[in-house]
Amino acid sequence: MSGGRFCLSVDVEGLWGLFFVRAYVDDPTLASGGRDALPRMGRLLEERGLAGTFAFVGHLLLDACGPWEGSAHPEIPRPTYPWYDRDWYDDDPGTDEARAPLWYARSQALAIHAMGHEVAAHGFAHAILDESHVPRAVADAELTSAQAAAVDAGLPTLRSFVYPQNVVGHVDALAAAGYGCYRESDAGQPARAGPPGGLQRAANLARHALAATPFVGHPMVRDDGVVALPSSFPILGREGLRRVVRRSARVARIEKGLRRAATEGAVLHVWTHPHAFATEEALDDLAAVLDVVAEWSERGDIEVLTMADMAERARAG
Ligand SMILES: [Zn+2]
Ligand SMILES: [Zn+2]
């Protein structure tokens, strides 16, 4: 019987996770704030002796690509969606990290790895692996291209996968591509594929503001050995309406989750994006949350694990 466990996973995407909303490309302030915040997030964990999982869009693990004549990465099959009418790689600048640091971030992945955190995959080009629109070949290419980019960067095999937009699909492709686990959607509720902006937003915000006791769950080992890791909720930044959620409510919600996870021998798994921490105020929120996690960990009441280590534990029974 395992005790309570905590995991923080961070979806690192640069502009790859944002380009389908054109305003984020036209004004890349949000993505560039995320790039600046990423090493600071890594250090906030490191200073507290905590390891996290940073799931990079695989393309970010490249230090350069192209230049391309015509479409970028022509050998990679494209996803197509009813809500997006351009080629998925249209924005790929075909250059390098120095010139386009929101499309390449190898130096950041290596720095995160050097801090002792897990580097994981968040697709290769952030294709949303919605099985109703995306064939298996696109999923295979996303999974294997990310691994190839990791090898090229000199990183270890990527063991964990975080689905873009939390749309879980083609799970049976993970094992062959070398992945041992993935993050489920929050509370196992199917996520919707498409540009951001959902009906659920207001209800979710209320749950944060009221510090509602979060979902905790248990890892599930599939027949192929791949582990489905439960997911609880996203740690919010302070953009727009999210600023109404007070720091005390953010900390209280984490504490409620840690207590529940410890009591039930379950996993509290929270996730976020670097661009949520583009302000000092938001970074201070994260530090306050991690202080509480570190206290619980130091008391021996909760164990803090990366996704890959949590999966290994689950497979060992
Ligand atoms: Zn490229
Ligand atoms: Zn993403």
C-alpha cells in the first residue's frame, strides 16, 4: 500500500502550444514570459529539494531546423482539424534557438535536466491527438519525433508523455515509442480539442477561488505496461480573471489535496504552464504552494515524485 504522493508536471510549449490562436503569435509576450519563467520554476523546486516533470514540446528540444524550401518537416504527417485551416507547421521559422527562442529551447531542456528534473514529452509539434480527427500515423510521428529530438539533444529517453490540451488518444502507440506513462485528463473527465475558451472555465475558476478539495487518484497499469497517471487540476497564473484567486486559496487547495492524498494513499497531481508565471506575483504564489509541499514532504507525510518515478512505482506494485 503506497502512501500519499504528489507530482507537479509542467507543459513547456513555447509558441507551439499557442500558435493556433493567432493573437499569441502576433504578440508573443505571453510565450516569451513563459520562456523567462521556466528556469525560475525549475529553481523554485530545486531549492526545496523537489523534482518535477517538465514535458517539452519535442520540437523545442531541437537547437535548429531547416531552412526549408516549402513546408517545414515535409516527412512528418500533418494533423488536420475542422477548427484550423492552415498547415500545422506553417509557423515553423526554420532557424535556430538564438533567432527564434520561442520555437526552439534545447538549452532550457538541458538546464532543467541538469537540475535533476524529469524532461518528458508534450508531443513534437503539439498536435492534439484527438482520435476522431487524427490518424494513428500522426500520433506515431509525434511520439517518435520527440524521442529522436531528445536523443539528438543528448537527453535520456523520454519516459513520460503529456497530451496536448489533455486530449488523451492513441494510448496504445505510447509503449512502442518508448514511453512508460502518460498524464490523464483532470479527474478523468474528457478534455475538448480545439482553440482555448471553454464553457467550463467559470465553474473551474470558482473551484479554485473557493479552494475546493481537489480530485486525487490512483495510477493504473495497462496491459502493455504503460501507466495512466491521474491528474488533479492546473495551478493557475494571474492572467485576466485568474487574479481573483487569492494566494491563500491557492495554498489552501493544495493543502486539502495533500491531506486527501495522504489519507487515501492517493496521488495529487497538479500541472501548469510556464507562461502562467510571467509575473513576480505568480512566481511568489508558486513558491508559497511549493513551501507547503516541501513541509509535507519533510514531515514524511507525502512523497514527491516525477511522473516517470511514479509510474515505475506503480509497475513495481
Ligand atoms: Zn522545425
Ligand atoms: Zn500544451
